[in-house]
Amino acid sequence: MSVRTAFAGMRRVADVVFRAGCPDCRARFELGASALRLAIGATSKTTFYSFTCPECGASVRKPAGERIVELLTGGGVRTLRLHSTL
């Protein structure tokens, strides 16, 4: 069952919070959907999510596999679809 299917029919859902970590300062924290961005590319190498570490301010970019993409999109994270030009 997808996240979207699980929430189908609900009128109001509490804000979704995602756990994340910074590879630079090693801080662990929770971020709301508005603090994350998801980029979906043509391959797994060009599909990633990003955020700014609230502790040290580092820009963080991490790969997003199929399950992560499903969770982030279902949780309301803004998504950008990347198109390749030949």
C-alpha cells in the first residue's frame, strides 16, 4: 500500500516530519516537508533529495531510491522532475 493510498479519504493530516542527518556535522534532526526538495531524474544517479542542515547550515544532497521517493512525495515534499537534453 502506498502512502497516498493510506491517507486517501482523510480530510486533515498532521504535518509530516522526516528524520534526517547531516554528514558534515553529524547532527540528527527532524524536518518538515517544506524543508526538503526532491529531484527525480532519469536514473537512480540523478534522483536525490536535498535540504539545509539546521545545525551547521551545510547544503546536503542524498540519493533517493524508489522507497524514499514514495515516502517524500506522499509526505508532501516539493518535487522537481529533471529532463535530460540530448
